[in-house]
Amino acid sequence: MTRRFIRCVLAAVCLLAIDAGAARAQGVGFQAGAGLDPSQWYVGTHADVPLAANIFLRPSIEGASGGGVSEALIDVTFIYSFPLGTLSPWSIYQGTGPVIVIERIDDQLHPHGGFAGVFGVEHRSGFFFEFKLSGGGGPNLRLGVGYTLRHKTP
């Protein structure tokens, strides 16, 4: 792949995520955690964009570092969420979507693409805990916690 093609794909994904997030975002959040294989820590931000009942688009951008590698990860995840019960403030979510990873090793960039899967538990207040699995580059397993600031509906 040429660098120009990679830049165009990254720009298109970022513009789509920003446009969708700004137009219909239900919430914006932050997450942090640890990645395995390679061992890394990561931080990032995301937007929750409702598509249908219990279905969300969650574009996110994360930075990871550790184990002699630094990475930028761009996820565009489609998530299905369902409550644990009618009176429970907790819900479970799962999803999948494409991921673009740009690794920096010894001052050389190595872009990768693939798919990621996510499984998490979220409280109505916005706190969540999740597992992310990805293939095609980046940490294979990420364990994280985060918080989503939700828009209040009048």
C-alpha cells in the first residue's frame, strides 16, 4: 500500500466519524486501560451515535505505548446493547467493526488494518468496563474502563 492511499483512507474514516458524531452524537467519552501482546497502556476518546433501538456507532481514537512500540488506533465499531433487566441500571454490549493501526517501531511507521470485537458492561451513569479483541495489528486484547458523558434529553 502506498502512503498516499493510507492517508486518504485515514482521512475518510476520521471525517466520517467526526461528521456522524457531531450530527447525532448521544454522548462523548474517554477510556483507558492495558493492552496485551504487546504489553501496553492506552488512552482514547469516542462518540456514541445512535443508529436504531439499542444499536450504536462508536468511532474511537486511541493511543497506545509500551514494549518499545507506540501506536495510534482508529476503531469504527457497531455496537448492540441490551439491558440486564427492566429495573437494572446495567447493560451489556457487544460489537465489531474495522480498525486501523499505525505502529511506530524504531522511528518507522507500519500501518495495518483489520477487524475488532468488543464486549462490555455499562452503567446508566456512563461508567463502563470492556474487552476489545483486534486482528490485523495493535494489541490483540485490550482491557479498559471509561466514562461516557451523555446528552440530557428535555
